[in-house]
Amino acid sequence: MSGESKARAAAARKAMETARKRDRRRKHLFTGGIVGFVVLVVVGVVLALTLHKSDSAAAAAAIPASPATTAQGRTDPPPWAVPADTAAQVKAAGLPMLGTEGTTEHIHAHVDVVVNGQPVVVPAGIGIDEATGELSPLHTHDTSGVIHVESPVQADFSLGQVFTEWQVSLSGDHIGGLKAGNGEELHAYVNGKPYQGDPAAILLHAHDEIALVYGTAAQQANPPASFTFPAGL
């Protein structure tokens, strides 16, 4: 083999070895990048779960064992829409906003509001902030009057909290702008039985039917006494 041929062969071998080294470096960088990406994802997931657990624990701690037994809000006549600032009303009710529905306590009650013989709509979205995706442990999903209690801790919840979240004032002598007197009466009933005292203090229990009836004495004759809850509630 001539000197020129040997030189070309040596150059080819060197080029091949250089290419092999370059491929090995690329594979190493690629593998390292994959490993680094996986590590970052795992760290991110762990951090997110830790923060979520911390936020959930803080929210759970903010739920009082004894609920508010008064209701503050509007004093105008019905209908009453959901308030503009959900989070503010939930805070006024003494409750936190949650990132997800609680499961430790999960019950449902039903509320009827009857004014002069006509039903008043309990609106969907009480206690739910659609913009942020957060919700109170006490809320409504639709206009059926079903009140959802979905809490991360065991606690009592009251009708007063519902009405404060709804931003409707309620006590023994008025609901919103409707005041008892001059032949008009306001009475509260739980499962068809008269409730004595401020209706805002009524505690919610599973499958309770709570009725607030405003009108004449004659219109108090047949208050709602039960509600057929949908399957699964």
C-alpha cells in the first residue's frame, strides 16, 4: 500500500472514530435530558401534591365546628339571584372556598321558599365561583332547592349559612324584604313540623325538607313536608 493510500485509510478511520464519539455524546446528552425531564416532572408532581394537601388542610381547618346561626344579606323582595361576589359571601358565612368537593361529610337537604302561595327559586350556583373553579362546602348545583353539603371535615352547617351565601337576610320576622305583620306571617318547617325560633339557626341534616312559608295564616295550612331526592343523593 502506497503512502498516500495509508494516509487516506488513516483519515477515514479517524473520521469514523470521531463520528462514533459524536454519536455517543449525543446519546448521552439525550439520555441525560430525558432523565432530567422525568426528574423535573416527578418533583413538580410531588410539590403540587404537597401544596394541594397543605391548601386542603388549611381550608378544612377554616370550617367551624359550630356554624353561624344568623343570616345577613339583601332586604329586597324576591326573586333573589346569586350574588356577584361568591367568595365574599362564602367568607361572610364563615366558610372557606375549596379547590374540590369534600368527601368526609357528604349529605343533602332540600329548601323550599314559598311566598304568598308561590315558590321562589333557590338559584343554581350558590357558593360556587365559576371563574376560579372553587366552591364552598355548602352549595347548590341547580334550581331544584337541593343543598349540597360536601365537606372535608365533619361539621354542622346551618340554613343561615346558606342564606348568607345567597346574600338574603333571614330571621324570625323576615326573609329578604318580606316582613311579618299586617296579616302576613313567616313560619319555618322541618319535615312538615313547625320550627320554633330563628330559622337561620336550623341545622342541615341528610334528606331534611326545610320550608320557609311567608303569607297569610291560611297559606300556612299545607307546608312542604318531604322531597323526593334524585337517586344517588
